[in-house]
Amino acid sequence: MSRTSTVTLPPTSGIHVGIIMDGNGRWAASRGLPRSAGHHAGVRTARAIVESAVRAGIGTLTLYAFSSDNWSRPTPEVNALMRLLRRSLHTESKRCLENGVRLTIVGRRDRLPAALRAAIADAEAVTARCRNLHLRVAIDYSSRDGILLAAERYAQQIARGVGPDSLTREHFGELLAEVHHDPRPVRDVDLLIRTGGEQRLSDFMLWECAYAELYFTSAMWPEFGEDELRQALRTFESRERRFGGVPAQAAS
Ligand code: FPP
């Protein structure tokens, strides 16, 4: 006899949340601290938000840690960020394992220091079987570069005789996942959060955010906590997502 579950999941259960973690530098400067102190505080916030995301039942969380344009920052800051990311992956992968969080890294790998590449491989292997949350950290990530690369791969497939009618959104999503080193395509972003007061996408998941709800907050990333995440989720729940259709009332 089959039994039907009576558990009602909240509307945010299993959703994909992307976060542009902005404001580390300004948070530090406003306290008379070096920018590196802001990045260290940013790692602590990321850790707390991952644990909050598990509690909130979020399915996928993508954090923008280092954009391909961030290479233009002063070399000492770039080097310090690379070291911080390597150390964080090392320590956080253990916490991820304890919390059932699968950790994968999206973005280019060929320009990263070898030690960071090794830390990525290790973190991904250690957490591969975790299922409570899929945490994706974007490092050396450019959405536009990814789209260009995926288009190039598709052109190569056409040249090898793949029919042009194979260019579906699903197929393009698979090519995009491949170029960003994603194990497989993720669901579209449901909610995109940006801290730090700016209101722009900064080349982050442009394809996946086609129908994302956008949430901007003036809180600097190190100040963002579980209460702010809950507030963003409540705002998300209050929005009517129409995906190009008409309001539910008009449709009935
Ligand atoms: C933005 O602050 C943040 C970054 C450039 C990314 C670095 C983020 C971390 C180190 C925290 C997350 C870490 C992990 C492991 C997921 P900013 O420097 O752009 O700040 P500003 O706009 O105030 O200058």
C-alpha cells in the first residue's frame, strides 16, 4: 500500500540561491582595518550562511568568491585571496562533510595556483556524497566567458555533424556546466542576493538568472547573517513569479 506524505515543504525548499558577497573591503575600511581583515570576516560569514542555508532547506547555494575580473586587483590582494580560498576550502570541507554539504567549485581552473587546484579536488572528493545542500563556490568565474566558450563548443559539435535542432536550452545548459566544471547543470537561480549596496549582476550566472528574483541589501557581507537571509527568503516568498505569464488572478 502506498502512503502519501502529509509534510508540506516551505516554498523556499530546494531552491537555488546565488549570493554576490560584496562589501568586505568597505566593512574593514570603516573599522580602520586592512581589506584582508574584511575578507577573513567574509569567510566567517560564508560559513554561518552555509549552515543557515542548510537549516532553511535551500537546495543549491552559489557564492561568488572571485570573479575573472578580480584578477585586476592589486597583486598582494589577489595573492592573499588565493591563499585564503585555499585555506578556507581545506577547513570548510570538513565542516561541510559534518553538515552534509556537497561542495563544488565553478569557474576556470587553469589560472589558479596549483595548491588551490589541489584543495579544490580534495574538497570536492571529500564531500561528493553529501546531500543536504549543494554549495557551489565560484572562483575565477565569468558568466560571459562561459557562455562564449559553450557557444564555441556547440559550433564545434555542428562542424562534426550535430544537427542544429539539437540546440535546446537543456543542451546549452549542459555545455555551460561542462565549461564551468559543474558536474551537471543546476536548476535556474530562484533568488539572487547581493550585499554591499550595489545593484548589479557583475557577470554572475547571467544565463541561470533569467527569471531570478533579485534582492539587494545595503548590509556589507561580513554583517549579513541568518536574520538577513531569512528576510531575503521572506521577500522571495512574497513575490509572484510569472515567468512571462499573467498574474495568477488574471489567469483564473
Ligand atoms: C567582496 O568584497 C568579496 C570578494 C572579492 C570575495 C572574497 C570573499 C570571501 C573571501 C568570502 C567567501 C569565502 C568563501 C570561502 C566562500 P570586496 O573586496 O569587493 O569589498 P568592497 O566592495 O567593499 O571593496
